Amino acid sequence: MDDEIPMKPASTLAQLEEDPELWARAVANGHLLAASRLMRYLDDRIPVAINVMKALFHQTGKAHIIGVTGSPGTGKSTLVDQLVAEARKREKTVGVVAVDPSSPFTEGAILGDRIRMKRHNVDPGVFIRSLATRGQLGGLSRSTHDIVDVMDAMGKDLVIVETVGVGQDEMDIVKLAHTNIIVQVPGMGDDVQAIKAGILEVGDIFVVNKSDLVGADRAVQDLEMMIHFKDQSSSDYTPPVIKAEANTGTGIGDLMDCVERHGQFIRGRNGAMIEKSRLRTRFQEILRQSLFEQTQDRLKKTNLGKNLMEKVENRLIDPYSAAEEVLSAKLY
Amino acid sequence: MDDEIPMKPASTLAQLEEDPELWARAVANGHLLAASRLMRYLDDRIPVAINVMKALFHQTGKAHIIGVTGSPGTGKSTLVDQLVAEARKREKTVGVVAVDPSSPFTEGAILGDRIRMKRHNVDPGVFIRSLATRGQLGGLSRSTHDIVDVMDAMGKDLVIVETVGVGQDEMDIVKLAHTNIIVQVPGMGDDVQAIKAGILEVGDIFVVNKSDLVGADRAVQDLEMMIHFKDQSSSDYTPPVIKAEANTGTGIGDLMDCVERHGQFIRGRNGAMIEKSRLRTRFQEILRQSLFEQTQDRLKKTNLGKNLMEKVENRLIDPYSAAEEVLSAKLY
């Protein structure tokens, strides 16, 4: 990056808002303040941020995006923390997006992950962002992908997305990762088995964490058997199952080896196809959100939205018919 | 229901498709085949189903909608099963919607819950439906609410929605319930504590299940303390914390008492406000989905969608700009 812009942050941030191209270049050059502000503006849906994203687009598509998915209690935050340390040992830069469950009413995020990872805070090769779900319908997945794109454009070699991975939104996040790590722990009962069956299809690497607990070998065997049954069909890639103890760092080197191997596999084989599918999903998601926002903006300029809402609230019209009235209104 | 329609199911189902009003009446009269087919058509987004929903709307708004939310491994399915049995003892009819995590690729649902609940299958006072997430963006929450409305219109006294409750979509489901039961188990580590903090705001009743396990009393105390801190502000209602063992049925009577008490509380106090908020959310959700579907239909009739998709896939245009092109195209 030899075209780095010398600037004092204070004067520049105001400048950036005038010039999306300049802002995009600052992000691509790794200016932390420029990147942080962009993320905040994206969260707050401030229009200029979209123009920066457009200008940044040609800088994206280089990072290896890794999903780390596991139920509460599987220790996946600690695992991510160890993965970051391992990646840094291997001289890779890392971005982390922690998708926190949070209340739709308080709109507050949980601080746990951020506190746990603070040992990386002083490392300029690591950028961590916690994402609260802001209570907006369907917004989680889109926001997450925005943040991933920004980190990608910043030049991070790896971008790790940590999620609980059971809802539809999380499944959409999972779809956008190149390599999905599924974290399990021994003996969590049959509900977990059910999750396992659903998530088997999306896992590229499986980790049995807390492998010092009773039942770890059994959990590994169960997973390997399920993968074997699923895999009989074809495929040149068989997902590995790794035992780990994130607390002590056991198994983390193995895990990172597997991540790198899977990265090579998809790049070699069907990398172009996967990349196209990712972009397609991203386009649909952005379109969906934009349509809703555009219509809401237009509704605000008329009384139609307010009137319909009141009618629905008072059961004078059903919500399906009300939606149809909006669709057929010439708001355009 | 004295205007019940005498009919042979085989001949009638064809008739129903011609006449949404007749279909709606059949559902309201409790015809199982009519209700099942409606749910399937809603899943498959077949247009006539929307007309039936419109006709059914004035039959909804009577059921007590109960959310049961808990992480995998908390035994919430067993708890729901016991709640159904208890409700039947109290001569209430029940609908159950089990929201299953499922693969976005196989589109298959997990059968576990259905098998577990099969003892209720022969009881005409119980209607159970498992919901797979069909891989469509943002569709889970909307489908769930459709099914809840159908069960409500069928005249079920209680409609229980079981969900893992950590994703955004599940949070939207939670918002639509009158009474939210949050299920926890003793000693699942600090990740669970984090979830707890997020979910505290939405819980009306807390259950510490598997209360024979070590740490149950501690878990109850922790929850009560958190509720106390949150509650200092105001409110006439303090969420109770109940110990239960769903496997043996211990605590289920208590739990149902609390459900009924909360039902009376919200009906008495701010029932109208809650109902308005539910309808508002429902309207927005339907509008959001309808806008996307309408635009997709219209895009199919032109080459614009296909062309833009190809450009995005080949990185010739960024997805934000592509979405803007759709928005500004005069498809209308």
C-alpha cells in the first residue's frame, strides 16, 4: 500500500464524509478511525456509508472468511480467541465479527466476548467488532456482511465470524463463509444431536471442544459416522473432526492447519462458483432491505402508511390486505 | 360452532380451493384437512392461501400465545410436551408450533420433536406442526406467525411456539407471543449467562429445568437477582422463577398456574396495547416479504434482474449499485 494518505485523523474524518472515494481509500489503507466510523455509519444506516461500500467493492473478495458456529456453552469465543493468536503466529492479519444475541428492547450488546478478547486489542494486526442485533427485521445478516466486507477491504487475511448459528439469520451468515467450523461439546443431550443433523450439511470442519470431558471420543465417533453417511455420495473433501481444549490451546494448531487446507481446497476446485453464489446472496439481501427502506421512506411522505397501520391496529383491515394496498399504491 | 359444514373431505378440498371464504369457515370449524392444507399452501407461498388468511383474520386474536424459548439441551421439547398434557387436563385445546433448525441446503426438518410428541397425535384437542426453515431469507418468522394465526382461528385456547430463541428471527417470534417462558438449566457456563442477560428483557416466566442437577438453587437465585435488578424501576408484574423436571412432570402444574396468571395480567392491564404492537409487527413483516416477492416477480418478466445478477457475479458492478438500479427501474 504505497499510496498511503498522510493525514491527521481529526481533520480528515470531516473530509472523508465529503468524499466517499477518499474514505474508501483510507479504509483500504488500514486507517482504523476511518474503518470504525464506516462500520458505525453502516449500523446507523447513514446514506454516505453506502457510497463508501460501493467504492470499496473492488477491494473485497480477497479475505478467507471463516464461520465459527456453536451453541451457547461450547466455548466458541475462547476458541476464536485462540485461533486469532494462532493466525498471528503464522503472520496473518485477522478481523473478528462477534454476532451477539441481544435484547430487541434494550438494544444492548453483551460485552463478554469483547472483554475476553482484549489481549488482542493492542495488536494492530487484529480488528474486532461486536455486532448487536438492532431489533430491525432481517437486519442482522446484512449488517454482518457489511462488516465482513469492510474488514476484507482493510486487507485482513482472515475474517472470523462467530455466531450461535441456529436461527435463519445465522444460517444466512453461515452461507457467506468460505470455511465453516462447527463447535460441539461432549454429551449435551439429544437436542444437540438434532442440531447436529441440521448443521452437518454446512460444516467444513468439526471441533469437539472441551475434549477433556467424558464422552469426547464418543462425540468424535458420532460425528465421523454422520459425515461418513452423508459423504458416501461423492465429493473430494471429507470434513475432519478435531478434538480441542480451547482453554489450554490444545488442538488449535491442528485446527488452523485444517482451515488452511480447506481454504486451498475451495480455491482450487470450485472457488469461482462459491464466490458467485456469495455475491448472488449478498445482492438479494441488499435488494430486500433496500426495497423495504425505500417504501418506508415513501410511505412517510403520505398518510397512507399511518392510516393503514391504524386500521390494522384496530382490526379494521387484515395485515395481508393492508400490505397489498401499499403494493398497489402508486408511491413512485 | 353451529354452522358446521357437512362434507366429505375428498370432494371438499377441491371445492375449497375455489372459495377462500368457504375454506376459512372450514378451518374455523376445526376441519383438520382444511387447516393442514392451508398451512402447506402457506409454506409453499401459493396465492390462494393468502386469500384464506384474509378471510380468517376476524377469527384471530383469541388464543393465548405462549413462547417457549431455550438453548439446545435445556429439555424444552419435553417441557412443551408436559405443558400440553397439563393444558388438556384443564380442558383447554392446544396448538403447538415447533420451529426446527434445519439445513438451508437439504431443506429437511428434524423429526425429533414430532416423534416425542406423538402421544398427543390421537387427541383431537391438540394440533402440532413442525416448521422447517425453508432457506428463504427472513421467511421463518413470517411462516411461524401464519401458522399461529391459523391455529388461533381454529379456536385453540393456547398456541405454544417452541424455539431456540437466539437469532434475530427467533427474537421476532418472541415479540409476537403474549407470554414468554425462558427455559434454563443449571450450570451451563458463562455463555449462558450472556444469553440470560439478553433474554431477561423478554422473559415473563423463567424455568430452571432439570432441577435435580447440581446448581439448580444457585441458578434460581441468579435469575431472581437479575430480575430484581431489572425490576427496580416500576412494573406491577415480577416474572416468577420456577424449578421443574420436565422428565417427571415436577413443577408443570406450577408453571401452568403462572402462565394463566400472566395471561390474566396482560389482558387486564395493557392487553390492548400489546395486541396493537403485535399487529403492527405482523403488518411490517408481511409488507417486507410482499415487496420482495413482487419485485422478484416483476424482475422475472424483464432481463434486468438476470443481467444485473450476472454483472454482480462477475464483479462488474457492486451489489449496492445493482440494488439501486432495480429500485430506480420503472418495473411498475
